Amino acid sequence: MKKVFALICTFALTFSLTACENSESSYNSENPVVSTSSESSSTSENSSESETSDISENVGEFDLENGTVLLNSGYTMPILGIGTFTLSNEEAENSVYWALRDGFRLIDTARIYGNEEGVGRGIQRAIDEGICTREEIFVTTKMWTSDYSNGENAIDASLERLGLDYIDLMILHHSQPSNDVDAYKAMEQAVNDGKLRSIGLSNYYEPDDFDRLVSAVTITPALLQNETHPYHQSAEVKSHIAQYGTVLESWFPLGGRGNTQTLFNDETISKIAADHGKSSAQVIIRWHLQAGNIAIPGSSNEAHIAEDHEVFDFELSDEEMRQMTALDKNERFADY
């Protein structure tokens, strides 16, 4: 009797163990093993660190093949665009439309230019005709100094004039220590609200002035837009902002209206242009891109706009880049 009871117990124990094994095997095959809280947290942290590392390694690195640069905000920005300074609403509409048709995807305007409505219409024309989508376009505008005390309203007003749901980049137009920090904080809030994607500065020429603002805000400027061209290469401030992952963008990349011929007729530039069978304007733009400057040449001339985009089919040699760098005179053409 004892032997029978022992056999029954042994059989029951074996069946129980087998059932447990089958149950565990079935769960694992249908439901992958889930990490414990600490393991999940560790994995998430490692993934986050890896993503952050990838971003920080590539921030500010110009991709000349694709014509883009990764900003410290995590967004990709075209490195060549069209500027709209001094253009009327009608001129801005046409120039923006032509630029998008010819392959540009970066558009630069500002509240003080008085042409945000025209820029918005040019963008909409291109979208309506299927030339590009809104997501493919990178729109920059600027908050003017008189609006700094009411930044939130200034941002909403630019959105309305442009006819857009969001602005890719908004920058403060000038340094104004009395209230530029408050204006910048309004832009930070707009980033949190989804109205702006990236934010930055313009016309901050002294490293100390740049640091003054950066030390008082939370979001590091993605971009600094200053007058930059072969005679004023912004070397000091460009080197300084690199530590923040902030990239330099050039306004007046060709010297600005009234000064372009000074650069176009420069012996070094014109010789390099002749050697490549390109115009002086194209050589200067190509120099900007290879030097790591985003460039936004402005024009209301349809042919010139097309010409300004044709700079990705040639390359300046190291020697030619050295010759261009040697042209720096730290000489600005504007006084603002």
C-alpha cells in the first residue's frame, strides 16, 4: 500500500512540474520577457544617452550632399535659403515662390520687413501647386525690439501674418539688454506650446553679450544670425558659440545691396569664379557653405534666385578656401 501511495505522489509531483514548465514556456513565447522597473529605467537611460550623444556629435555638422545641418534643438535646417530684406509683400511672394520652385527650402523674413504676409502667400502658392509640402519648408522670422515687452503677442501676430500653424525658427532681431531676456523667455514658452520649433538670436556680436543672454535662459540658442561675408567672417563669435552647439547664419552673405559689386569684383573671388566657370556670387555662397555658414542671399530677380541655388555641383579646393579666408578684414558693410 505504501508503495502505491509513493508512486501516486511521484506521478503527481512530476505532472505538476511539467505543467509549470509548459505554462512558463507558453507565456514567454507569446509575451516577450518584460524588464523589471530598474532594468527598464536603465535601458531607457542608456537609450536616451545614446540618442543625446548622437545628436551632440552631429550638431552643427554641415551635410553638403543633402544641404542641411542638425541644430542643437534636434531639428534639421537647410544651409541655403532666400532672404527677403527690403522686399515688398508682392516681391516677397514672387521671390519665395520662385525660390521654392528652384529647390530652396529655407525662407527668411522678419516682422520689421513688413512682408510676412507676402512670404506666407508665396509659401501657400508653392504648396497648392504641389511643388513642396509645408513639412519640407523651413521658415524663419524675427521678433523686432519694440515687441520684446510683449513677446507672446508678437509670436501670435507673426503666425497669423504668415498663415502658418508653427514657425520653424524665430530669433530676436537685435541685442537689447533691457528686455531681450524676457522676449527670449516668451519664445521658450512658445516652443513648449508648439508654436515655435527652434529659437535663436541675431546681431549679437560680442561673446560676452551672447553669454549674458544664454546664462539667463533655459533653451540654448540654436542659431546666431550676424552680418557675415568674405570681408567680415565673424571668426571670433563663430568660434565662441560653437561650444553651445549654436550655428552661424549669414545675413548679407554677398555683402548686401549696394556692396555686392565690391565682393564680386575682388580679384581673388573673380579668379576663383573664372576657374570654376561660375559667377562670383556662386563662389561666395559655396565658400559660406564649406566654411560652415548658413547663407540666405536675398533677391527679387528670378534669374538670380535660380543662379544662387546652383552651388552644389562644384567644390572649392583647400587652397581656394585658404585664399577666401585670407580676405577677412573684419569689415562690416552695415551699422546695425
